[in-house]
Amino acid sequence: MAAPLTLSPAAAPALTRGSTIELQAVGKHFPGGAPVLADVDLRVRPGEIVGLVGPSGCGKSTLLRLLAGLDREHTGTLLVGGRPVTGPDRAVGFMFQEPRLLPWLTVAENIAFGIAPGRRSESAAIVGRLIEQVHLDGSAKLYPRQLSGGMQQRTALARALAAEPAVLLLDEPFSALDAFTRIHLQDLVLELWQRTQLTMVLVTHEVDEALYLSDRVVVFSERPARISEIVEVKLDRPRHRRDPALLELCGDLLEKLRLAGRWDRKKPEYEI
Ligand SMILES: Nc1ncnc2c1ncn2[C@@H]1O[C@H](COP(=O)(O)OP(=O)(O)O)[C@@H](O)[C@H]1O
Ligand SMILES: [Mg+2]
């Protein structure tokens, strides 16, 4: 009789581009605080872009940090590519609101920082390709202080991609940028998504951004965040920002967000 097959961790298959993300009954409670997340169930399909919107402070960043393995205290189950999240992993890329570049490194060096140790011999080629893909040609030797906010975020995006992640988590990555730069970066993210077919989860407070980029938009309730609605965006890409169908979805989503925030049901702060 053949011996039962046992898989050592080394034999586990590498995460592929566009891994599934699964959250099963995920909850979070900071010590001494009120619950932040309650009973979150969500399955993000390989290569899908899911937007997360919800009232400020409801727990969106907390959820992304859990998915990235930056915080391991939670209840329920979090799986990326079918594997439990046990800590930070190169397969899970992260982009923050601020670029978090190392000021003493050039653009090229900051991007190279993301490359896995096993691929360092190919650094020059990988960095060169990414610089071209994020449209930073000619800026490789500049330092972060010499870059505009948009160029800094392009560098941060290239650094995240240098790790060849299977999923990319984006926490309000464009919210500190002006409208013009933000629109260009949204299109850049879509361009790179089309090239890589990464699975993406994007937290944003811009409803139009969520709808322009996402396949589905998840609306969270006030803290503790629960999923209150999921809006499917069944519009082909490239999408047009002035498409009446997109604008109608925008109005609907704003209303859902208003109800999720229960702003209208709150007592006024003072009464006359
Ligand atoms: N490290 C922490 N310790 C205690 N409470 C925290 C911590 N991080 C976040 N919180 C609280 O959790 C809640 C959700 O925060 P966050 O996930 O940042 O909200 P969002 O991103 O939706 O605006 C907030 O009330 C915040 O004060
Ligand atoms: Mg946040």
C-alpha cells in the first residue's frame, strides 16, 4: 500500500498571480476597545478588483492590515490563495496613502527594495521594466524629495509590483493627490492590472473611484464594520467616467453609504 502523501511547507505550490482572497466570519476587537470588525464574509475571485467603502473609522484599514498579515489578532479565517495568513508575505503587496519611500534611496533603489532575495541578480532588468510600466522613464536616479506626489506614488506602486505579488491591497492610495494626478494613477493601476491580472482590494472614500475601478464595491456599516451592501459593476472596461450607467451607480452607492453611516439617524449634537 502506498504511503499517504504528505506535503511539506516547501512543497506547497507557490501563489499564482491573481489568487483568491477569502474572509470567513472575520472579527476584530482591539484590547480595551469596542469591536471594529464583526462577522465579515467575503470571497474575492482571482483577478477581481473589489472596492471597499464605508464610514470613516469603521475598520477598512484594519481589515487590509489583517489581510496583509501586519496584524494577526482576529477571529474567523483569512485565506489568500487558499492559505491562512500568518504574517507579512511578498505575495501580498500593499500600497498606502503615503508613499513610504526610503528618502536616502533613488527611485530605482526604492523599487529594487521590493524584489525578492532570490531574484536580486535580475534587479536591473526588473527595475528597468517597472520604471517603464509606471511611466517614470528618466527618473531612475532621482531621490524621493525631487519627485511630485504622483511620481512618489508611482514609485511605491512599482516597488509593490517588484515583489511579484499575487494580490495587491491599496489603502486610499490616491487620496492625498490632486484630481488630475489621481485620475492618471487610477488609469495606471488599471493598465497594470490588465497586464498582471492581480487580485486587488482597494479602500477608497471616493465613490466614483470605487465604481470606475472595481468589479464589485463592498459597503461597510459603521463600526463594528459589517458588510451592508455589495454593488456589482457590470460595465465593460475601458469604462467612461461620464457613462450615464456609471453616474447612476454613483448616486445609488452614495445613498447606500449614507444609510450605512446612519448619519441621518444620529441625534443632532445640539438642540435649539
Ligand atoms: N492599533 C489600534 N488600537 C486600538 N484601536 C485601533 C487601532 N487601530 C485602529 N483602531 C480603531 O479601530 C477603528 C477602525 O480604524 P480603521 O480601520 O483605521 O478605520 P477606517 O480605515 O475604516 O477609517 C477606529 O475606531 C480606530 O480608532
Ligand atoms: Mg483607513
